[in-house]
Amino acid sequence: MVNVPDFTSLSKEQAAANLARRNPSFYNRYAGKDDEFGFKLETFAMWEPVFRFLYEEYFKVTFHGLDNIPDEGRALIVGNHSGLLPLDGAMVAMAGVNHCASPRRIRFLATDWFFGIPGLREWCMETGQVRATLDNAEKLLAQEEIVGVYPEGIRGVGKTFRERYRMHDWHPGFVKLAIATQTPIIPIATVGGDEIFPNFHNGKTLAQLLGMPFFPMTLTFPWLPFPMPFMPLPVRWIFRIHKPMDLGYPPERASDRKLVSRISKEIQYMVQKDLNELLRERKSAFSGWED
Amino acid sequence: MKPFAVTYRDYIEKVGKVNDSNFSLETIARVERPLAFLYQDWFKVDLQGLQRLPNEGPVLIVGNAGGIMPWAGVMLMYALMSDKQHPRKLHILADLDWIEDERLYNFLREIGFVPWNADNAKRLFAEGQTVMMFPEGSAGAMKPFAERYRVRSFDWTNLLPAVEMKIPIVPLATLGPDESFPMGANIEPLAKLLSLPAFPLTATFPWLPFPMNIFALPIQWKMRALKSCDYEVGESRDEIEESAKRQALFLEGEIQAELNRMLRARLRKVR
């Protein structure tokens, strides 16, 4: 029997106290500090149990190479994007909070669309997401934070089920950023995310009408009443984290487009290779890699 | 032989100069009609990017294997042979050791297959030939249908002769064979018993009698030759191996990315 945490009746203060008790090193590291991008530890503490439940009980996430996330200093996490609702980022963030030797806050660069919706905008900011601009990324890295980027962009999230685990070409901007700021890159391959919300069709007209990046049609999405479409399938997830890659080029080379696109491709191909390998070894989506 | 000699005059002129006792123009002339039928009418191969091959000098083409036999190589062979501007002969490096039947072995040698080993590869490059290879090996050709168009990892040791001699390497992505010959499973114990590299189960093999069991579904093939990637090679052995590893990863990724793009384009078109 899974123990579903009680996260409905808590106040923000209680939630923060719970987080401080359960994970003191994370709490002490980030408590009482002002954040220019609007991170609020209380809001984070309130939502953390929800995602911890998804991580530990529901998706039963496995991480390979979690010790490759550094204890201190900046890093740029890049990987394949998936899953309509970008839960893959949330899972990586959960691993950073609960499962690293030295708990880290991993901040993802999120697309503008989230920041255009009144309620969602505040929620994203308070849980640690940052609007994706080059400026913001440089500021975050200057503050020695870990920044997560999905170079596939919003196209990657909207992959249909038949395209699962087939990546779109990456935008090479992240390599440029890494070289300019001398940041190591940590590639991550994610298997599981593309199957939690099987998407059969991307409606273009409706999406344009509603100003959404895409309008997915899943087994549940536009058909069932509110909370049900947001129930993901209990797929097993696996993450493979590579060693931090120091690119070793001086900052001047950041404007060398040929070099940047070559490195970006190499990292993209590395992640795609991991995806192919992990998929081949998998027994089934719901039982994962064990028998 | 007569119409063949007329249509393929340039090709014959070019190939005739090469001194290769295993190769036979008569055999090529004999299989030309069936090949043309397969290429033009059955698979309706849409091949783009041939202009990316250098017109002179040696070149290595690496492709994704699929569909049990190296059909992609045979189709490319026909395409290169009937190319109007630069007709040429394609040598396909493949593992032929498992073939016991003398006639089949000779037939494959006569149409341009060459047994895979580093010496043969180096000899062909030194002669300035166009060579094709499937670095996935037989594991790649025996992909079950569920894994279609997911490239297996390239064996970098296969690329060593080319990298050592700094031969340009052109990746070729082929969409089609994995669905033309849908394979259910590979019965390994039976393959071992019969000393075959694999024993595939398809919709027709081994159930139907001979010519019918190699039946291929008329899938439309798409083949794309991609940009050859330039690479630097050092002098020492370590540097060469390092470069070959990097190349293997990059070529594999290029082909997989192109397959993803082609599949996506096809999904869009169907709707």
C-alpha cells in the first residue's frame, strides 16, 4: 500500500517546518535568503511532498550517476524534454533536493507561456523556475546555481506518442552559454517522461486560437473533467546522468558558431544514444528495468 | 548484355579498368533488371544527397542496417551504378564468413560484396574506391519491429581503417528496410545450431517456400546521404583510436537524428 502524503491541510508555515525537520541541510542552505527570481521556500515546501510522492511512490524514479551533480558551484544540466507537463524537470529537481549528498536547488529555465498565465506565473516563480532568457541564465550561473535547460524547447514536450524518445534537434544556445560563462555541462537522459501522457494528436488550430504552444489530445485530456486529465500513467522512470563536461574552450570561442553547433550535436547524440540503449534494455514501461 | 552495354556505357568504361578477379560485369548485367524493378517500382527509393559524395578518390559510406539483409547497400549500389553524371561501383564490406554455399558466396562477390576485414578495407581505400559499411554489425540488421529505426551503437573499431587513412566518411540514413522486412524475433539457439549469424522470424520466413519467404512489403524508402564530417587525426595510435570513437558516436547520432526527422515528416504527411 502506498502512503499518500497529506498535503491538503497544511499551512505554509507548517509545511516549511516539516521540510526543515525532514531535510535540514536543504532548508538551512536556502532559508531566509532573498531571491531576485522570486523563489519562496514556504511555497516550495508546500508542494515538495506532492512531487516527492510522484518521485518515490508513483514513478519510482531511478537515477544513475547522481553523484555527478556537484556539491558546490555552478553547472548546466541539459537533457531530452518530454511529457506534455514538464514533470521531467520536477523529477530532476526532486533528486537534487532529496537524493544528492549535498542537497541542491536546481532551477529550470521555463518557456514564456507559463509566465503569461496569472496564477501559474507566481507558482512557477515561487517554486524556483525562471523565465528563459540569456540574461537570467547568466545571472543564475554567476550566483553559482545549477541551471537546467531543455534545448529541445517546447517542441520536445509536445512530441506525439509515436515520436516518443526521438529527439528534435537541439538549439545550440546552451553551449554558447556554457563556453561564455565557463560552466561545466551535465547531460541527462530521461526515459519514462514520454509515456506518462500519451499524446495522439497536436491540434494546431485550437492551439493558435487559445494561444497555447500546442493543444494535445490524449486519452483523457480534453474529454474528462478537471483533475482527471492531469493524472499521469504510472510509468517507471530512469535517469542517466553523465559526468560534468568541462568544455575547455576560452570564453572568446563562444561566438564560434561552427564549434558551438558541433558540440551541441555531440551532446545531443550522446543523449539519444542513451535513450536508445535504455529503451532496449527495458522490459516494459510499467515494470521498468527489473523483472 | 547488349542493352545493358548501351545504357551503362560510362559505368562499364570506369569499372572495366579496375582489375578485380572477383567482380563480374555479366552478373551485374543479369541482376540489373530485378534491381531496377526493386529500386524504381517496388521500394520507390527516394535517394537524395548523392552530390555530397566526392567525385574522385576514396570515400566510405556508413549506413544504418535493418531488414535482415544489407538491402540498403544493394539499393545504393544500383543507384550509384545508374547515376548519370558519375556512375561508379560500390563495394559493400560485410561479414560473409557464415555463407557455406559456394554459389551464393561467389554471386555476392561478383556483384560487389567484399568480406569485412581491415586489410580489404585499406586496399579498397588505397585504390580510391567507394566503399559502404554497416558499423552496427549483424545486431543492427536483426532489430525487432518494435525497435525499428533505433540505431544500435556503432562499433568504432570498424571505422579504424578509414580514420587511419583520413578517408572522408559520409553517413547515409535509410528509412524503409526496418518496415519492409518486419521481424518478430530472432531465435538464437536455432541460429547456433544451423551456424547462421541469426535466425529471424518474419511474417513469411521460415513458413513459406523459398522465393516467397524473402518477400518484402512495398514500403516507400527514403535514403539521405548527409554531409561528410571532417575530422582531425593525430599520428599516434591513441589519437587515432580517440578520433575513431568520436567519429563513431557522431556518425551514429547524425543518422539517428536524420531518421527522426524523416519519420516525423512522414507522420505529418499521413495526417
